Amino acid sequence: MFLALLILGLSALIAPSASQSCYGDITSLQTPVISCGPVKTIGCGVSASEKIAEIDIIHLRSYRTIIRRVAKSLCLEPSLIAAIISVGSRVGHLLENGWDHQRVRFGLMQIDRRYYPIRGTWNSEEHIIQGSTILTIALKTVRKTYPRWTWAQQLRGALCAYHSRDWKIQVYDGRDYCSGGNDYVNNVIIRAKYFKRIGF
């Protein structure tokens, strides 16, 4: 009995670290502020972004096994991959035959064909592997380029690099310079925290 309790206690201590990625724990980040203007939905701010995540989780569940497998292989948070899919393509609902309206970005993770050869179908595991690999490259590049940045700053810079292809973007102050609406990174972080909170 004592041995069983000891094992359970050790499991509780180990479990939280097992859920973290090689690039930090998304739940440790401060929830960013989103201005009302760029959020094209009823309401605004963090609650609106979380509401969209709540809607998207229904469709994300069909990709959960793939996302978790890819995340484990690349040492990423599954919730971070899910958040990029939610913000970028609304789990495919913003796409036409897998493409954005300008036919520049492709698939669930919105890979830019001007910079990368397209691999797999728009909703395939191969596509999610490609997008997630690009993200890990961005994380490693920003970490190496800006070693004195905090983990939060490195993540924000990497998400900007992933989205905008600007590998030397400088993000220090919580504002978002890598998207037209200026809230891409904030939305990804908010939704990633939401997805992790509900066990994604």
C-alpha cells in the first residue's frame, strides 16, 4: 500500500514536466492582451479568442492523435500546434481546396508556397509534420539569434518568424508586428493555453 502511494506521489511530481515541450511550458506565459479591433467576431479580446478556440476544438479532435504524435516526435506542445491550426485556417474552414483566398498559403498550418515546397494533402499528417518542423526551426533560430531573450520573447519571435517569414523580427513588448491585424501571436498563445487547459 505504501509503495503504491509512493509511486502515485512520484507520478504526480513527474507528470507536469512530461507535458512540457523542449521549448518551455505554454501555461507559464502571461496571457497577452488583444485589442478589440482586429478580432472579427462578436465581442472582443481574450474571451473572443477563447470562444473561437472552443468552437474549433470540435473539429480539432479528429486531428488529436496526429497532432500528439507529431508533437511528441518534435518535442513540441500539442496545444501549440493546435493553436496555429486554429488561428491560421480555423481547422480548414477558411480554406478553399486547401488554400487561403490568395492561393499563397496551404493547409491546416498555412505553409507559404513561396518559401517551401508543399508536402502532402492540406489536412494530412505529412502536412502537420512539415508545418511543425518549420516551427521548431523558427524556435531554434530565434533562440540562437537572441540567447538573452526570455523564453516568452523567444516564443513570440518564433511565432512571428513562422507566420511572416521574418527570421530577425524583434518582439520585446507584447505587441505583435508580424501580421496585418497585429494579433497573430497573441491569438496563438491564448488559444494554446486554452487548448492545454482543457487537456488537448
